Amino acid sequence: MSRLKCIIAYDGTQFSGYQIQPNKRTVQAELEHGLEQLHKGKEVKVTASGRTDAGVHAKGQVIHFDSDLKIPLLGWRKALNSILPADISIMSVEEVAPDFHARFDAKGKEYCYRIQTGDVPDPLRRHYVYHYPYPLNEEAMTRAIDYLIGTHDFTSFCSAKTEMEDKVRTIYHISFVRNDDELMFRFVGNGFLYNMVRIVMGTLLEVGSGLRQPEDIKAILLAKDRRAAGKTAPAQGLYLWQVFYDEKSLMTTNPGVTYS
């Protein structure tokens, strides 16, 4: 029996999230169905680094599963991609130690959020960006970001449905770059709570549009109350970009990275 680690990408538009749900199309269900086909009807369970919500995309989600099939690593990728639907791709496959765990071994994650600015929404990007037509003060958003960096209790920036009792997380890096009419935000941290990136994003947009001041972030963190923060930004702009499994790569990720 071998344990295999895969990096997968998916377009979340037509999925009801990553995790299996009754009578819903999910990424996990499609993955396990594909593996079941390869294993001649034998059930194979897949474990991911974490779940994503309906409409959220992934470029670097990580999963693991166990198999007794003797297939070369390149063969695994080809076989799975030939079975899986077009909105899921296996980007890489590697054999890992039997005790590797996609979720519990993760040291941190990087998420990206895409925003289209300007008056007219681009219909070709409607599933992949959040169209925000109002003027944004990018300097104010940059100043607000400074208050979010570091170790904080992010209770105010997570959904009330969050099951985690410990809401302290460390954010190592938040930045954004502009490419024509699009802003790409980047969030790197040791972990993120349910809806945390989307709520932070919604709050930063309120700062950028003048509804809040950058200094308000301090009071929001101290409040430890979801009602103190801004709206939850829509799902379609969010991407799970990569998962880190060693501290060095997490801490040395290039802040000047270019997204494509």
C-alpha cells in the first residue's frame, strides 16, 4: 500500500464546494469516483489540506490517498486526468511517507483574491473575479493591511459558523498588485479560519471605498465579534493558491511573485 500526494487545480464554479455533501456535486466526490473507477469499484478515500466553499477555485490544493495499485507516478497523473471532469486537473503526483497527512502536516497556506475594477463587468471573467465598480483608495488599503500582519485573534474575521475554538492565527504577508483593471490580493499565513480571507477582503474594500479608516482594523481585531468587520466578499474571486509543508518555504515565499 502506497500513500500518494497530489497537487490539484479546479474551477469551483460548478461545484458545491470541496467536501462531499448529499446530492451535491463536489470536488471530493468527483475525485473519489475517479479513483473508484481505477480501483475496479473499490472505495478510496481522499483527504485534502482543507475544504473550499461553493464557487471557490484552487490552483494548488493538496490531497492524499492510499492505493495498492502499481502505477508509475506519471501514469497516475495521466490516468486520473483521463477520468476526471474537465474542471479538475491533477497537476502532480508523488509518493510520500505512510504517515504524511495533507491537512495536519500543512504549515501554512496562500490564498489569492481577484477583483475587477471599473464601471463595466467583464462577462468572460464573471466566475473568476469579483467586480467592484467603486473607486478604491489603494494607499488606504495598504495602510490597513499593516494592522493585519502578525499574530492576532481573528474572531472578528471569521464566520459565526466556525467550529474552531482557537481563532489565533499568524499572517505573514498580505499584498496586492494591479494589472490593468484587475487587483490581485495575496494572503500568506499559518492557517485561515472559515471565510477569513473573504471577510478580510470585504473589510479592506470598505477601507478602500472610504466607509472605514485603516486604523479601524485595530478595533475590529480587539472586538472579537464578527459583526465588527465588513461584509464577506463573494466566493468567485477566491483561489487556494498553494499549501506549504515546511516552515522555510512558507517564510521565504517571494512577496514580489507575479500571478498569471
